[in-house]
Amino acid sequence: MLLLSLQHREHFSASHLDYCQTLANQVVTVIEKDRLFMQASENARALQTKVGELSTLLEAAGILGSLLRPNQVLNSLIELVSRQLKVSTVALWTIGNDGVLTPKAISGIPEDALPTMRVPMGHGLTGRVAETRLPLIVQDVHNYEDILKIDNVTGTVQGRLRQPLTSFMGVPVFYRDQVIGVLSVMSSQQRIFTNDEMILLFGLAGQAAVALENAQLFEERERRINELTTINDISATVNATLQLDELLMQLHRGISSVLDTRYSFVGLFEETSFDLAEYTVRLRVIRQGEGAYLSNEVMVIDGSSLIDYVVLKSEPLLLHNAARIEEHSQSWFKQYGNSKGATSRLHAGPDMFDVPLQCWLGVPIMLADDVLGVIVLQSADAYAYTTDDMRFLSTVASQASSAIASARLFSERERRLRELSVLKDIGNVLSTSLDLNVVLERLRFELGQALDVSTSIIALYDNDTDTLSYPICYERGHRLYLAPTPLGNDVIAWVVRNRQPLLLMNVEQAQQIGFDEHGLTPFEVRSAQSGLRLHDSRVPQSLLVVPIISGDVVLGVIDIQSYETRAFDDQDLRFVITVANQAAAAISNISLFIERGRRLEELAIFNEVGRALSSTVSFEELPGLLYRQTSRLLDTTNFYIAVLDEDRDELTFPVFYEEGVLRDVPSVPESSPSQAGRPNSLRPMFGIRNWPLVVRLTRHVMQRGEPLLISERELNEDGWLVELPRDVRPQQQDMPYHWLGVPMIVTDKVIGVIAVRDYERRYSYTQDELRILSTISSSAAISLENARLFEQISRLAADLEIRVAERTRELATANMQLLEEKERLETVHAITLELTASLDLDEIIGRALEMASTNLNVSRGSI
């Protein structure tokens, strides 16, 4: 319609109307032509699009019918979709038997993102398409934040792309009315996908369905062929060896050629038969990361790990993700396990695996109804393993079970043969030497042919002193020298007291029977070599301790330790018990031989001592001689002889050695001052350690007339020090570790005491030393008494000689007097005769004067 108006008042004519009509008709014609041209152009563009779509579908059909491998076909289809729809990413998802979508072919997504792209049915945009079986177009995926949190495509993968993904279109992939996957595209720029694009994507999805099915069939065929080949190879490999460790390594290597075994292990089931019975799985082959290695790590079957389910139920277990693992653990622990701390252990797996547990696959190794072991694979990625993987692993485990059983039997046979050979060698060693140290060293060496004895002890027990000595002691392969120790509260003492072997597999078992960490090894005591505590001593994790018993006597202990848990088993225990029985007979024989030799030597020395003591009768020389002869049998560093002086009622000390130095000590009253009323003799003496205690013990032996063997502990506990005045009681550092004194008795009379003491060794004197010193004291008592009697006789003889001389002199004097008297009488008689022979007075007087002068020898005289 054409409208005209004039600015001034005039009327239009009919010609004006005709002109306008003609002009309008012309305009109509031009507009119609333009509309028809635009419609033709639009139809041409639509036709071109349809032709492009048809070409795309034809190209897809051509790709599908090509000779390419199925995976190459899928990749070509994905590239075609990406090129035709001009999108950033394309993904063809397939639905597994577990209802999880995984990408079969991708474009525009990094390859390293594939392991994390797992979408459960109904989750995320892709999962929704699969679940609803309907196409889905989303112009802006950021409006679906609740879905993005669990959609790996729009969540995890986006972080690995240069540009974020915005628009999404996905269509289900049907094959025979079944949804087998999803074909999805996304663009980094926001756009509206048209119905034609969706129809094209549907068409390409139909083409992809055929290619996907072909690819799956091809992969299944290739997988089956590969599995069968691998199973055959594994079967041939494991049956070709009887070495258990090599067999398990070959088994793991074969599994690794098919499945992801970056975090995996092959374990063998063990059933212990000890007092603390339990089931365990020993992890023989472990892989964590790059390479597999052999191990001895043990896991206890106590209902608190995923392995327990597989072993106790004897059935495989596949858990796809952490949620499924948690759900299964709760159900399992309610039925069997102890849930205390169990969840953390389940998620951690073996101690060496430090990756999060997201997928777990375990199958038992069964022979008939017996569980031989378990194969476990785990991954930090959810849905890393499928039911096909579980089926394959079960088949491999079944194929390997008979080989493992045979290898175990062979290993047990070899072990028994090795043990028999070692026992034979030990028997030869024990019968070819009488040197105890050599025999024990060789015994340890031969034990090392069957067991790890790098940390081991062979201790000998002395029942008289209740002490342990350690002739053989090695710690981590290094020889140690430990001082003798009293029987304490450690595992060795337990074995000695109970006369039973002890096998501890870990520290927990030790704690159950009352041992702490310090009671498991004597390596923390002071070393006899250095005198210092071993600073690098460690706590053993396994112990095998066996008593050496001969008849009813415990001779010693074989103690083998390890710093690994469960290093020993009941077979090791049986073997060491057999060795200990052999060692007991040898040690008894050697001890008897040594005792016989020692007794013979003692008898020879006793004879020499007797001859030496009887060769002198000097009371002053005898104590020194007694000291020298005693030194041949005993340590006389601290030695003294006390002799009773009956005349003075005192104890004299003719010989007193302190620290090897001869001391001059005064005599002391034989009885205590309080009884004798004498000055106190218990005051400390310079240079003599514990002089009051020495006097106290010597008096005790003199009064009782019995030997006394006493230790430091007994001195402190039995009231010996209470009898001493408080101001003279010895300090603890001056106390002797041992004091031994024996009386010298002659005809029920104590004449003295011989005593020794030791300040350095805690267990220096035994009943043997007591017997030796008692024997010496008997001879010494007789010799001293003989010397005393000889001195007395000598003194009496000297007195008698003096008396005889005096009497002789007296008799001589008397004889002289008698002779003089005789001569006088004879002279008188002669004078009388001559005087009576004459009657002349002058003649008589002259003759009398002459005879008197002659007899008296005088020159002059007068009457």
C-alpha cells in the first residue's frame, strides 16, 4: 500500500490513483522475487547441510567398512565428529558390566586423564544420558554445579585443559535396543547445539555403536587369546621349577603382563601350631611401583583386613571404589572381625603401600578345598579392575596352585635333608673335640647352615651359683663378650626355670606372657669387654630359645634371635630341639672330662701341697708356703690366714694379702670386744678394705667351725652388717662380691681360718672353690698343728738340755766335794795311823805338822 500526502490543500485525481497502483504492482513484483530468492538460498544452504551430514554419515560408513583395526576405526569416527561439529572435545563412552562408563575413544582430552575418567551410571551429565537413554543438550554446564562435583569429564578433566568446557551435548549409543555407551561433545565457547546437530550426532552414534561392538568383540577376542597365552605361559613356567621363590616371581611376572600390578603382592597362607596359634599370610612377592621383590613380611589373619575375607571365605573379592570398600568392611566386621582400628588398616593395605586404596582385587590360591595363598592387586584409581580381571586372576591362581603345592613339598624335603645333613655334621663335631669353646663355636656354625644365627647366644647355666655365662654371643654377625649374669626375669631365665622351649613370633606375643622389651635379649647388659652398655642394641622381633637338658640338669640355652617378625616356625623349633639334645650329651661328656681332668690336676696339686706342707716344720715359714701352694688352684689376690693364739686368746694374721700386696695387720681378740671386755678391734684399718667385716666373718667361721660362702646380696639381706657398729659398716662400693672362708680344724678344735674374697667378679666362687679350699685347709691345719707341736717339743727339748746341764754341773761339784772329803778323811786316817804308831810327842807333833802342810799344800805351819 502506497500513501501520499500534500502540504497544501489539493485533491488527488484518478490519474494519481492509477499511477500509485501501477507503482505498487511493480514493488510487489520486486518483493516477491526477492522473497523467492531468499527462500531458494535458504533451501540451498539446508540442502548443503544435509549433503554435508550425509557425507559425514557416508564417510563414517566408509570408515566402519575399512580394514582398520577397531580402535583405529573408533579414533577416526571421533576425529570425524570433532571436525564436523567443530567442538573442543569428543568422547565415546562404553558401559561396563559394573555399570561404570569409561572412555573408549577421545579427542581433545589429554591421554593421562584417561585413568581418572570413570563415571558411574546416573552420575554427571554423561551418566544421566546413559541412565535416561535420552539425548541431553546443556548450553552452560556451570549451571549444573551439583553434577560437576562427580562428573569426571566436566570436573577432573577440565583442570587439564587449556580452556574450560562450557556447552555439552550427549546422545546414547544403542546396539540392539540396548544402551552400550554415550557419545558426548563439549565446546569451550558457549553455543547452542541445534536439533540437526543432535540428529547428526545420533546418526554418528549409530555408526559408533557398530564400531564399538566390533571393538569390544575384537578386544574380547584379543584379551581371551592373550589371557590363554599368558595362562599357558604361566602354567609352563611355574611347573618348570620347584624353587618356590622363583615360581612366585614368575607367577607375578606373568600376571603383570596382563594386569596393572604396580601395587600388588603374592602371599602364602600359613597355619601355626604353637601355644599362641593363629593364621598368617607371608607376603613373599611384593611390588610397589617399578619392580617386584621377595619379602618375608607377615600379615596376621585376625578379621581386620581385606585379605582375611579372601582367605577365610576362600572366595575372590573385587571392590571398585572407596565407598564400596567401606561398605564391605562394615558388613564383614559385623560378621567376623574385630572392628577396633580395622577401617584404617583396610584402607592402608600392607604397610609398604603408601597410596590411597580406591580399588582392590584379591583371589585365593586354592588346591581342592585348601587355601595355599592369595594374590592381591590394588590401585589408587577407582574401577581399575573388572570382573574379567577377577576371572583371569582366579584362573591363573588355579593353574599355579598345584605347582605351589609341589614346590612347597620340594622345599620341605630340601629343608629336611639340609637339617639331617647339619645334624650329621654336628654329631661329627661334637664327637671329635673335647674343647668346650671349640665345640660350641662349631655348633653355632653348623646351625647357621640351616638357620640365620647372625644374632644368637649359647649360654651355659651354673646351678650352684644360679648364673649364666655366655661363651658364644653374636649380635648382627659381630662377636660380643658378655659378663656372667644372675638368672633374672628374661626369656632365657624363663626357659631355664620352666625347662621348656620358647618360640616368640613378635613382641606382642612376648608381652602376652609377661615380657617387656628389656627381657627379650641380654645384649642390653654391660659388655664384659668394654664395661659399657651397648648403645646400638635393638629389640628382637622373633626369638627361638631352647634349653640344653641332660637328664634332670639344665646345662644351658640356645637362643636365636631375629629383628624380623615371624622369622622362625615350628619346624625350626623342632630342629633346634634336636640339636640341643645332641649338644646336651656332648656338653655333659666334655664337662665330665673337664671335671675328671680338673680333679686329677687338683689331686696332683694336693699331693704336691701335702708334700710341700709336710716338708717343713717351721711355723713361721708354713703360712707363706700355704699361700703359694693355694695360689696354684685359686685366685689369691685377696687372701689371708688367721691363726688362733690360745695363750693370748687372739687371732693373728701371719699372711694377709690385699689386692695382691702383703699387708702387716695386727692381731685381734678371738671373740668380740663386748664379750672379752677389750678395746674395740673393729675400727677401719688403713689400706684394708672392709677390715671390720673381715674380722666379723673370720670370727663367725672360728666360732661355728663351718665353711662360709657368702655373696654381696646375702651380706646386705641376711643381717651380717647389722651386727657391726653403724659407724664401721662398709660402704657399698667396698663390699666384696664374694667371700669364702673355711676353718682349719684338728681333733674338733678350730685353730684358724683360710679366706679369700673377690671385689671384681660377682660369681667367682662356687662349691668347687669351697671344696678345694676345704681340702687345703685340712692339710694346712695338720701342718700348722704339727709345726706348733714341733715347736713345743723343740722348746721342751731345749729346756730339758738346760736342766740336764745344770744337774751335771751340780753333780760335778758334789763329786769334787766328795773327793775332797774322801782325801781329807783318808789323810786324817793316815795321820791317825802314823800318830798312833809312835809315842814320842815331838815326833808325833812334827810328823802331824809335816803331813798337814803336805796335804794342805802350804809352805809354813805351826802347832
